[in-house]
Amino acid sequence: MPTTMTTPASFRGELLPHQLRPFAFMVNNPRCLNGMETGLGKTPTVIALACHLLDVGELTAPADSPLLVYVTDAPAVIQTARALRKFLPDHLSVVAVSEERALSASKPSAKALATYAATYGEDGPAVIVAGYDWVSRRTATTAATWQPALTVLDEAGCLIGDGPVQQGARTLSSRSRRCVGMTATPWRSNPMQTFRILQAVGTPGLWDEPFFSEEYATWTEHQPSPWAKPQRKPLDDFTTPWHEEDFKDYLHRQTTVVTVAEAALRMPEVLHPEPVWVALPASAQALYDKADRTNQGFKALERIGRGLGADTNLPAALVQQLTGPYKDRRAVVWSMHPKVLTKVADALTAAGITSLTMSGKTADDERDRILDRFRDGEAQVLLGSHVLQIGLEIQVCDLLVSLDCSETSADERQREGRLARIGSLFDTVTHLYLLPDTPVVRAKWKKLAKRGAQAKQMLSTLV
């Protein structure tokens, strides 16, 4: 098998030099992880793999099955379909499930099915782009006969659990001749999470789950509330240093990585000033204290955030930063809580700072318009929640403000990757955290730092 390759003839573009080695790795390893760092072009590299398979006659599938199924996080489905249409040859029809009624509807009408058949023929589209939730619901119905030549599991961090999403992806992968998992951070929070990503991809020689969970992973009993039954929860550590090194060696053999340094491309350095800890009103602090006392932990923070509404000082703290140390700086502002973002928008308007807001409910064409307006300088601040973490290119500003933090460094890097990308005009991007000053959030921040260091160690020397 070749170790170095050139851009496939049917690929409508040109692979960059740093993309050729991971491209060759995926050609030579039918089930593997593409762990190229954020912003270096994982998507065109895996599309080049599909073009190579087409050129050598291996992109084939039975009737009624797409040739390629590309699975990603739901907010990225439309933009992924656009990238596929850009780089794949024209004769390969690309359909995003959210764009096609016969695929998006749970029970499409006879008229919709007839239109679908007339449009795509009896074999259907060559390429399907779907979200993970769609796949988890459809592997026994719409996708029951699918046996693609290639399945791509993009944003593979969605697969760290053992529920329907992971099971659906695993089922589809098992029916495919090839599968590539795509994630810039294959190490997540604990051994079981990374194991389940590898399990969904079907990497060769992977341990059986019962053996791995007992021999390699460590566990604790966790009680989510005083009234719930204790649950077995994996910890961040391996059973012994030897097991950690053994797993690291296996992960390295299954993964291709290109770092920004290796690519030798100009990308901004991400700066992390000390977080700003924001005191909360007594009523909001009481919600956090209750979560801490009842051992609800980090999972309770999302419920707390949804209920805070106006009862939080985070909007005022943000205005203070954007009228003080970061005056006149254009910024992307993220929070997991839509109600907090609504209050932030009101506070910015009152301070004379223009803003635009994007949410998961924003239609795809409207997202494009919002991004274009922000890029054109119509607003100083772009507000958003989960939708701002994946896929978008926002190189027109150099300040990211997070009004909370994630539990893993992977999510933090994803957010930073929206700004710190090839093509940015800035030498640095600042990631500023404004965090509620409460013991449970401080514990979350401490755990994030620990997991970030562990991820760096686990992925070190992986090339």
C-alpha cells in the first residue's frame, strides 16, 4: 500500500502538503481516526479519501444504499453537505437529510416518496449527510439496508456514551466496508469515552468492552441525587500506568494527527488570561449551593443556568470587560444557557454595544446571513450557544468570551477553533472566561485543567 500520495484525480481541488500524509494513512487503514488539529482541513482530507475510492473503483455499494454516509453533529449537517458538493465530482448527488422531506420526515407521505424517487432514481443519492440523532433513530428503518463503501463519523466526540447515539453509529459503521472517525481530540475525559469512539469506528484489534472496562478503566459509585439509585461511573484514570501506556500505544497506531506546528501554517496563538470570577446574587448562589449539597454536580449547572434568567451578574461582567480592558474589541460570546444570552443581548444594547445572536433553533440560511452580517462589521459581538462550537469559520475577530466552561478541553478547543484558523489576520486570539464564583464551578474549572493536561499527555508524540 502507498505511504505517500497525490491529490485524487476526481477531487475538485488540491490537497495541501500537510494533508497528504493523513490522506495516505486513511487509504492504508480502512478503520481509523483522523485527529488532525482544528482548522487544518479534516473535512477535505476525508473527502479526498472518498474520491480516491471512486478513482480506483472501490466506492461501490449495493442497490438502495448510498456510497458514502457522512454523520456529524446536527448543526453542521448543511455546511458539511456544502463542502462535499464543493469537492466531490458533480455526478455524485449529495443530500442532507434536513433538506429532503422524504428523509427528514419520520413518516414521509406517498407524494414525498414519489418526488424523492423521481429526483434521485431507484438507487437514491450517492452521498447522505445526517446528524447522529437521525442515525440513532433510522438504522432499523430508513437506513436498514444501507451498506456504504465509506462511513465518516465526524465530531466523533458525540460517541463517548453508550446510549442510542453510539449504538446507531456503531451499527451503521459495522455495515460499512470502511469507517473514519473524525475528531481533533480523540482523548476525552476517561478511558471508556475514548474506547467507545474507537468501538463505533470498529478499529482493528480493539479489546472486548467487558474486558477493557474491568482491566483498564477505573470506576466509582455515583449517586446523582439523594433519591436515585447509585450508578457506576468511570473515573479519569487507568488502573495502572502500564495500562495507560498500552492504551496510548494502541490509540497511536489507529490515529493520524497533524499539528499546527507540523503544518507550518500561519495560525493565531490562543492566549488564556486568568479567568474572571463573577460573584452571583444570593438567590442564584443558593441554586448552586443546593446542587453542591445534593451531590448533583456539574450536570445540574445546565438546569441552573436555564433558570437563572435575569438573576445573574454575568451580563454586567461582560459589559464591564467590553467597555474596559477589551473596549471596542470585536468578540464571539458563548454560553450554554439561552436565557443568559438573552439577558446578555439586553445588557449589551443598554451599553450601546451592537450584537447578533445565533442559536440551535436558527435556520441554516439565517445562520449564513448572521455570519455574513457579523463578518461585514454590522455588529461588535456575536452571541451563541452550542452552535458556535463546531464547523463555523469566524476569523474576523480575536476575542472569544466564554460565560461558562465545558467539562473537557476538547470542547474548549472546538470553540477556539472557530477563531484560531488558517486565514486569520490576527497573530493571537484571546479566550477570556467569565465564570460564576461558586464552589461547584471552581471544581469544574479545576477538573477541566486536569483533563486538559491528561489529554495533552495521552496525545503527545502522536503523529
